[in-house]
Amino acid sequence: MEPDKGRLSLLNKALSIVYIVICLFFVFKNNPYLYSTETLKSIFHKEKQDIQAPVPTPQKGLLQTSDLKATFMWRMNPSRSASHDPNETFNRKYEKLWARDLWVDGDPLFRHARWSFDDSGFFLVADQPVLVATDPSGNLKWKLQLDEKNALFSAQPAITKTRVYATTTNGRVFCLDKQSGHIYWTIRAASGTRGAPILIGDQLFFFAVEEEDLKKRTHLFSAHPETGEVTRVSKEDLGPINNLPPTVNETLNALYVASEAGNLFALNYESGKLLFKTSTSDKILSGVILAEKKAIFTTMDGKLVAVDAKSGTMAWETDLESPSDSTPTFIPDYNLISVMTNNGYLQTVDINNGERKWKFLTHNGSPHHNTITLRLKGKWIEEHEMKWRYKGWVILAPCAEKRVCIYNPERGQIVGRIYLDGPLTSETIVDGKEFMVSVLTKNKETGEETTQLLRLGEKNQVDKTTAAPSGGSPSKPAGDPEES
């Protein structure tokens, strides 16, 4: 019986096609030029890779545990409550020690920069494709310029003893040497990032946007601080979140993040499990603070909201009568919350039931409304007849056009004022017993606006002959109108 020549011919053709396909696969796969596009990678792997290999290759074994400790903490503590160490007490009289222009190479990009600060210097971001580091006097140390189209640094960086971790709007994460700006590693985790990166233990956490089924979804990611190895932590889509740093609850291993859609999410940062999702009446404008087992924040429709930090159950909601992007501040011993509305009204609210205590028009003309709280020294408690049982806690808040005022939380009495050289362009940051703040001023010769960095120190506690840093202005008292 003769074989079927037609069948053999078809079989040979099929085998030939398979052979050719296999050859083409290995030609493409082993040719780095032909195999360098995302399109071919997607064809052969079927799934788009989420992570690019770090460039340059990171070196292992260089980081110590102490290297990962944060040296800048937004609003003083992981709870974001802006309540200073109760063991420290402060003066109520301050003066300018020095001022320094914050332009970088004559570039006015940083007129309204967000900046972070530690004892090594300042790290500035201004929604631009550049991250800048200066020394403590404001002199340029290094800058990192992005060369990718439409890519911007998206938020304040996370700063440790030896490293800076920064994220970009196109999903890239950088690990930099704090002193030199040298890139240890960089990866692209997704198509974009939201919020600020944060270090918890030995992991760097950040929120990134992925495109799935033609939809954008926001997830929590973690990266190994030394190698840049990235893991998606959460499955829950958080939607568009605000660009403020998340809040940490170390007792519950929880991260709290606010959504522009009006949702508050609490996630277990170890397992990625959603602990709760609480929907509110409008977009959440502020950061989230934790105090007295509550998570507290403000909304666009003028509400101050408190929910149970463990369950997300609504505790109370208070109408502030006007929107506020001010992140609330907890005042210990008084058990009050201070918050400033965008039209300049400073208010206090009982943290237990949401009852409003007092309301005061500050005439704050700056776009900054956040407050902080700290303790005054005993002599000022006595002078202003403040009740000793409240331990001297006071509120620092922007007021008028060029001032920071100190308020008695019991009844809103002003107990101190600090004059500035111009309108505020930043929040006030505590540095030991001194304060750092930036203001908008005009060059006397050219009339051009510039941002100046100011250091304020306790009045009569410093050497009046202290020289300003190179390029800065001479020392000049900030003053107190009660003495003028």
C-alpha cells in the first residue's frame, strides 16, 4: 500500500512552519536590538512587565538599619498630628537669624516650592522636572533633572540618614545619595505615582497608578530600599488620592490615605488587606491625622470629619462653614483640634464630640493654612495667666499678611507674634528650638520676586552678631508688635 503523498506534503509544510517560527523566536530573543521594544516583549511574554531592571545595578550590603531612619517627618510624627514633643518647651519671642534666597542658578521655579528639611539641608520640589538639594544655608549642593517628556517630581521626597527617595508623575522611583545626588537605583513601577513615598521599617512604600483594561487603578507598592525590587502590596483600587504623605498607625500596621473621590482608605501595609473604606460627603482636601483613636480630616464642603481609626465608623462630623485644606492639629491636654479654613478663620473643635469651641479671623493672606502646636515655657504661662493644667500648649498659625501668631487654645487669645519679611510660601517647620520658613520677597534693585528661606531663633537667646550664610541678608530682628 503506497503512502498518501498529499498527507506527507502537508505534514512537512507544517513542520517547516513550526521550525521557522522557533528560529525566529530565538533570533529575536537573543538579539538585544530587535528585542528592545515594549511591543515585542508584550508579544512574547503576553503580559506587559511592570518593573524595569534598576539602572545602575544597585550594590547590596551598604545600608545599615540606622540608614533607613527618617530624618524629616512631615508634621512632626507618623500620626501627622503636628503636636511637638511635650518634653520640650519654647519661647514666645523670636527674631530672624538670617535669610537666604532660594532661587537655584537664578531659576525662579522654586518661588512656591514644597520643601523638606533636615540637618543636612533642604530638598525642594516644585512640580517641575527637577529635584534640588541645598546645604543648611540654602546653597546648591546638587540637582537631578528628568529628561523624560512630561515627567515631573510628584511630591516631597522621603529622606533618611544617607538616602533620598523620590517619585515622579510617570511612575519612576529614584534612590539617591543624600550628600552627592548620585543615583543608586531607579525603577519604573507603573505609569504614574501619587502621594509621597514613606519608609516603614525596612521597606519603602508608595502609591502608583497602573493601566488595566483601559482603566487607571491606584495600588500600594513597596520597594526594597537598597535594591529597588518592587512588589505590589494591595489589590484594592484607591482611585485618585491626594498628594499628601500617608499617615501611619504602627499599632494596627495601617496606612491611611485620602481619596479625591471622598473616600478614606485604611490598608494593612504588611499584607495589603483593606481594613476599611469610609465614604464622606465630598472630596477630602487635607492630610489625615490620628489622635485619641480617631482619624480626622477635612472635606471640600467645609466639614471636619472624625472616624474610628480601627473600624472606620463615623464618630462625628462638624460644619466649619467654609472649605479648609488645613490638615488638622491635635492639642494635647486640651483635647482639642485646631484647623484653619481657607478664608482665614482659625477654629478649635472638641476631639471627643466635634463641638466647636471658638472661631477667630486671623486675616491670613497666604495660601498656607496648616497649624502646629507646642508648649510655652512656664514664665509665659504665668505672664498670660494661662491655666497650668494645660501645660502651656499653644497654637502656631499664619496670621495677617506677614506674620505667624501664637494663640492660647483656651479662648483664642494672641500671646505672641513673629514678623516676617514677606508673605508665607511654606509651612513653619520646627528645627530644635528654632523655626524654618520661606517667604516671598522682592529684590530691592530689580523688583523681581524671589523666595527667601528664613531661620527664626529665640529672642535674646542668640548672638546678635551672628553672620548670615554666604549670599544671605544680615541679621535683623523679626520683632514682636507688643514691644514696638
